[in-house]
Amino acid sequence: MPINSPGTKRGWLATPAACVLLAALAGCTPHMYDEVPAVQDAKRSEVSGTWIGAERTNVVLRPDGKADIRLLDGQEWDFDERWRLSGTGTWQLTDEPAGWNDGRHVRLTLTSRTSVAQRVPDPNEPVAPMTEEPETPTTYTWTFELRRDRTKALGLYFFFGDPDSRSTYALEREAP
């Protein structure tokens, strides 16, 4: 049979279609485990500063490794608990394997909690009825991934909710 026969094309094209169908039935997307682009060249001086996020999140990473944290949500499954932490802590830029990529990461640790707030769910967010008050941690560690935008500016983010959904919680440097 010639290589370009219609039967060969149908069989060759059916394989990717079957993979996509199986992935959809399994409840995942074909690219959910693709490698996250890694930032290898980030410097402490680029990370130091004030970072802002949604709903008044504010994180100050001081050059001496100290941090001020205000209204920062939990990452991955902890996000679903809807607590937001404020307080002081420490941070470091690390090459240790962590998070979802092989590049550098920012590890932020809340060491002294000063307050806890409750995030209001989005209108489309499915929320299970609360049978008891969620336990909020007194200390917590976040691992931020790093990325660069088209202008090469650094951004911090982590994944929240179901890790398979790859929803990102991003912090951007405060505008001067």
C-alpha cells in the first residue's frame, strides 16, 4: 500500500485524536504536565522590592532576606481553604529543586503571623458548604516560580487550586 493512501492517513490521524479523547475522559488536558519555562539568571537584586497581586496582596522582599506579607493566599490545595495570611518572615532565592521547574525559585516563609483574612469566593467558584472553620497555619512557606515577560521583566507566581488545572497566582513588581 502506498504511504500516502487515505487509509494510512486516517490511521495516522486517529492516533492523536484517540490520545486527546483518552486525556479528556481521564479529566486532564494533553499539555498539563508540559515543563514550565525555567528562569536561571534571576538575581537577588531583581527579586528584592515590593510585589503586588490581586485583592490587595502585597509582599515586600527586603535585600536583607526579611519579608513583609499582606493578604497572601495559600498555594495549590491550600488556596481552596480561602484564608489569606499577613505577617513577617524571610525569603531566599534558591536553586534547590522545588516547585514545577528546574530554574531558580523564591522561597518565602511566614514566621510571624499578624492577621488572617477570608477570601470571598468568585461568583463562578464552586464552594462546598463549610462544616467547620478552616484551620489557618501560624507559619507557612510558599515556593514561587519565576518568569520573564516579553520585556525581560521578572514576575513571581505559584500554582493554586488543583495542580492539574495550572491556575496561576501572579505577583508583579509595584510600579514606581
